[in-house]
Amino acid sequence: MTKILGICGSAAPKSSTKKLIETALDAAKAAGAEVEFIDAAKMDIHGCRGCLACKKDQTKFCVQKDDMTPLYEKINAADAVILGSPIYFGENTGQIKCFVDRMYAFLGPEGSKMKAGKKAVAVITQGMADVKVYESCAGILTAGFRYCGAAIEAPLIVGDLHSAEDLKAEALAAAEQLGKKLAN
């Protein structure tokens, strides 16, 4: 059974990012996948200290003990990971940025510690209508996965949003398609 992990970096109470990730996960579950939603914005994930302890042992991740610790195993167990962030002041949220920085622990002295064959995809929501404006933020979200050899799927970027209530049927349908694609 395909395992899909959705990780959301939005702290907004009526988050369009969360709604899109949940929609993708629901579609994946309906297609037979095992899914889990992680609300990274509510977790205690510290920034990378740059201590390089993760580079000394191929079998260990970060020495920090916070809410990121169990995520390393969940990420490795997943066949696909959906990473989502709204754009705040031209960038991914600070909550998801700490997660992205801590992905550095997947690179060990002998290369990637990440299970082979993994897929990763970014979901970006933004207030700007032009979805190309912050397209680079999708690449930032999935960079750690790319460095570790994961296949990066085309991002889902939805503009002209300020809450989940602004989501249109086309965006929700695109999220459903993403979930079905990852499940197969």
C-alpha cells in the first residue's frame, strides 16, 4: 500500500493550503493509499544549528530532540510527501522553513539516508493572482528531497487566495488529481 504524508506549514485558522493538502490526501486515501496529515505550524521544530552531527553517522539523523525527531522516520516510511506553505511576505512560512532546513540531516557521510523511490510535491497558496510570481518557493520546499534523490512532481500553485473560502472548484479538483496520481 502506498503511504503518503502531507506536511502543512500554514498557521492560518482557515488555511487554503491545509484544505488543498487534505483534499489531495482524501483523494489518495479513496484510491487506496495510507495517508497522514502533519500540521508543522503547530509543532515545535527548531532551526538547524549547523553542528554537523548528522554528517558523522549514516544511521542517525539530527541530535536535537524536538518534534522533528519522529518526522524523519515518517518521511522515510512514506512513498510520497506533499509539502505545503502559503506565501507570507514573498516567502514560505517560517514554520515550514525550519522543517526544510532540518531536512539537511538526511544527507550523511555516505550520501542520502532517504529511502529510494520517494516522490515529493509542493503545494503553494498565495494572494497574488499570477502563480508564477512565487514559483521558486515550491522548489525551496522540495529541495531537500531533490538533494536526497526523490522524484519531484510538478507543484500545485494556487493564486488569488486569502482563506480556504476563496478556493475555487478547479483548485480543489487539481488537488484531487494530485492525490490520485501519488496514490498510483
